[in-house]
Amino acid sequence: MGKKRLFLINGPNLNMLGKREPDTYGKKSLDDVVTLVEQAAADFGYEVTSFQSNHEGDLVDWIQRAEEEAEGIIINPAAYTHTSIALRDAISAISKPVVEIHISNVHERESFRHNSMLAPVCSGQVVGFGIDGYRLAALGMIQKIESEGRNHS
């Protein structure tokens, strides 16, 4: 069997990470995030496939692909967090675990950011740790996958 795979999915405007609102999101780029997750996952024998899109349907397609191609998903849905029933339904339709990640602490920000459409259908949520939250999400995801694998053996 090949290496185990995680999908790292990033939503709208995260391609601008490091340039957009650096006081909120920091100065590291999306490439830096991908490298961070790849390094954390590699320590446990996982590969990471990264995808970013500003388009909701493309994100849905990648969530659906995970059912056959990944052990789990780390997703920063960005602004779609608060609005996307389509992403919520896509997550609900798959059996793989999903961890929602946000760079900033969304609960310290505008009130419209406090509600996540996805959180109720995700395995976990990491917020407010900057880009290190992605590493924490990867570690939590791997722990969940590995512990469930042991329980089913």
C-alpha cells in the first residue's frame, strides 16, 4: 500500500496569504503553510496534496475526491465558512474526517465570523494559532486517523 494521504484545502483569498491583511493573517505565504503541513505529516508517513481555489464548486469537487484519494481533509474554507451550505453538504456526504482551520481567532473578530456552517459536520476545529494552526490540525487529524485505525484492527 502507498503512503497515506491528507488533503489540504484552502478557500478564497488564501492565495493572497502574506500579502492580504498581514496584521491579521501574518506574513507567511500559502507555500509556507503547505511546507509546514507536509513536514508535520511526513513525520508520520503521510503525504499531503494541497489545493486552493476561490471557487466554491472546485472546493466541493476536492472534498468529494477525498472519499477515494485521502485519509482525511484539513480545510480552511475562509469566507465560505459562514455561508456555504454546499461545502457543509459535501463534508456530510463523505466518511473521511475533516478538520476546519482558521489562522485568526474568528471569535475575536466581527460577529458574522463567529458562526461556522461547517463546524457541526467536521471532526474538529483549530482557530487562532496563526499558520501553526495548520500543523496542529495535521497532528490532530493524524492522531484521529491512527487511533481509529487501531480501534478497527
